[in-house]
Amino acid sequence: MTDTDFSRLLISRAGGVVTVTIDNPPVNVLDVPLMSEIRRFLIAVRDDADARVLVFQSADPEFFIAHVDMTLIDEPQSFDEFILEAPEGLNPFQAFGELLREQPQVTIVKLAGFARGGGAEFVAAADMVFAADGQAGLAQCEALMGITPGGGATQYLADRMTRGRALEAILGADLVDAATAERYGWINRALPAAELDDFVERLARNIAALPDGVIAAAKKAIPATDLRQGFVREHNAWAGLFERPAAEKLIRGGLRAGAQTKDGERALEDLMRGLAV
């Protein structure tokens, strides 16, 4: 596999830093093709000795990853390949986040725009996140669709912040600005938008230049929390709600009202709250 074997990812390399630019118009929705390409990339790069830091960014300054593709309400079989490949005890979305969280490289998200739902879960699974103050936003919007997060958010957020703040993010379902996300522990730092690129580039370059073994030793010494039991609880809660009529009605209603278009995604929470249950 080469760095050009992707249609939704633009990949560049410099000095041990691999920059992955997500480009899945119109809003970088996390659909089957995008999820498949990110997964293939992460697996392919695991044993690449020349890749020491992975930086994820978006080609669209407004949207990092919108959320999981809502049209999959009509095509649930599309995820069959991910179900077969998911480790025991994890659903496909949880397995996707854990693949990122368990990468041997340092993973950094450069967040200039919005990340919601599965996109926000991808952000929370990364080692580090730096966001543009006044531009970036994070939301676990699933409650507005009649469900709870099913791709790791209940566990990742509880690991990053207090229980009360995690519940606020999940049940409040609001778009959280970068400064608040930093204060809550959701991200590392909120930076002036004009400084974001240079800061992440310098940090990634400095980490990639460390002597051999330092990155692996640090990631081993600061282990990721074992969340497997929590994932089971999360999946059961999500799946139980997904089977209810309200979820289907809200997801279909959201699509009809403009979800997954640029205009609809700019104020998705307002759009979803305007639907009748």
C-alpha cells in the first residue's frame, strides 16, 4: 500500500511526521468509505519505522469529521465488514476508536472546525488534540437523535473529565467551543487560529526527532486506561435505544431537514431540536 492508495485521505510525510488530511465532501461525514480508508491507513502504518507522529487535519476548515453517516439507517449491512473485524466485545465504532488509541505512533488531531458524534469520538481517542479558539467545536450530538454515543465517547470523556462534565456533554448535546473543551479536559489546548498550524508542526517535528525508543517508552509508561467493560455497557445502552422508533424518526427527520449538508451542519443542534419526536 502506498500513500496514494486513498481517495479520501491526502497523506504527506516530512521528517518522521505523517500528516493525514481528511477530504470527504461536503462535510467529512464518517461514512463507510472514509472509515475504511482511515482504518486501512492506521493498520498499514503501524509497523512503519519512518512514521513516528501522525497528525490528522481536515481539508475543509469548517468540518473535521461531521459524525457517522446518518443514511446508514437504511443500510445497516454496510458495516458488516467492520463487525467481522472488530475484536471480541467491541462494536465496529468502538473498535475504530481503539485502533487509533492503540497506535504505536503519537497521534495528534489539529482541530480547526467542527467534530460531532463519531467525529468527536475520533478526536477523543487521539493522544493529543489542539484546537483553533473561536473556530473549533466539539459535540456529542447523539442524544438529539434519540440514542447515546456508541463509539467510545461515554468512556473516553469519563476518562478525560469529571462524570458531571461528561454527562453535560452527552446529555446537553451542545456544540462546545475550544476554550470550554480545554477547560473540561476534552482537548489539550485551545490556541489562536493563526498559531494552530505552527504550534502543531513544531510539536510534531520535535517529538519525531526524539531518540529511538523514547516515544514507545513514554506511551508504555503512561498507559491507556482499560475501557473494555465500559464499552460493553456503552454498546448495550446505544443498541437498546437505536431499536426504538424515536431514533429512526429523528435520524430520518434530520436528513430531510438538511443534516449532512453544509448549511444543516453549521447549526446541527438547532436543526435536530426543531424536529418533533
